[in-house]
Amino acid sequence: DVKVTQSSRYLVKRTGEKVFLECVQDMDHENMFWYRQDPGLGLRLIYFSYDVKMKEKGDIPEGYSVSREKKERFSLILESASTNQTSMYLCASRAGDPSSYEQYFGPGTRLTVT
Amino acid sequence: DQQVKQNSPSLSVQEGRISILNCDYTNSMFDYFLWYKKYPAEGPTFLISISSIKDKNEDGRFTVFLNKSAKHLSLHIVPSQPGDSAVYFCAASEDQGGKLIFGQGTELSVKP
């Protein structure tokens, strides 16, 4: 069974703080993703990584950065949190096999920025 | 611009009846489509998928239909059960191994 874990289920931060969201997967997947989920907007891709130290911008990368130093770990960084970054953040992983489309998601982190 | 659209934010169905969730897309390059199910406070879980070379895929109570000419897919759940109550997302991908584009989601409520 694929397991994707996220460091926190709920997080409350103040405007301007630096925020780290951690994601770890245990299936040796090459690809990892960060999404945010907002009502009426579905899941929107922030960043993804197809290999260690590699990263690609998704559809809404502004205000975020990522780090992938080890294959199993993918971190999302909010350099200076703002209230419009209050959201549910979801991490996902997928095998590197090109025929594999399915992404496996973690439980999510509900971030509130006050 | 929303490349994948789920125009119904919510759907209510009686237990035992059929649930039909719809999804439209605009990008003709999409060649693989997936449905995910999400319960509150949990991450989405994969439900069923279909390749563009097929028009139907079935897995137990769940069937996905693809109409490429209309750029439309639908998920049928028969019979619906209260445990099916969740938010359903459709997603599409342009190429093998590519990123997924998600719709806005439809919240299904199955009433006993």
C-alpha cells in the first residue's frame, strides 16, 4: 500500500511567517506534487518534481518554493505567508513508469494564515 | 481558463438509485481521464480511469463513459450507497506520465 504522509494536519501561522510543509512517501516514487484545494476551484498544481533536486512550476507557483533533497521527501515553502494562502494543501506521489497515471495523495494540511 | 469543468457543485441522490456525475473538458490533447473521491479531512483516493482509446470502463458499481466528440465524460454509480457520499473530482492528462488537471469537484450526497 502506498503511503503518503504530511507533517501536520492543521497549521495556524501569522502573516509574514515562513512556513514549511513536509511530505514523505514510502513507495520509492520518482514524481511528487503539491496542490492546493479551494472551494469552487478544485485542486490546483503548485509545483512538482520528477527527480531528486529537480522541480517544475505548476499552474500557481507564485509565493511558493519547493525542495527535494531526498527521493522520498518533498517540501513546500511559503517564504512569507499571506492570508490568501489560507487553504488545504495536498501532496501526491506517482511512480516514474510513463504508463502510470494514478497519483497517491496524503491526508492534507489545513493551513490558516491570520 | 478552466480546462476541466464540473458544472454541478452538488448532487443529491436516493440510496439504491443511480448517481451520474458529469465532467467537460476543452483540451483535445487530453488522452487519459481519472476520477477521484474525497472524504472530508482526507486526501483524494483514486476511483477509476479511462484511456481515450476507449469509451467505457467498468469497475464494480462504478462506470466511466467517455464521449470524445463532445469532450465529455461521466461517472455512473449504481446502486448508490450512503458511503458514496463524498466530493468527486475528475482529472485529465495530456500525455503518459504528465501532470493532472483537475475539475472543481461535485459533492455527492446519497440519502438513505
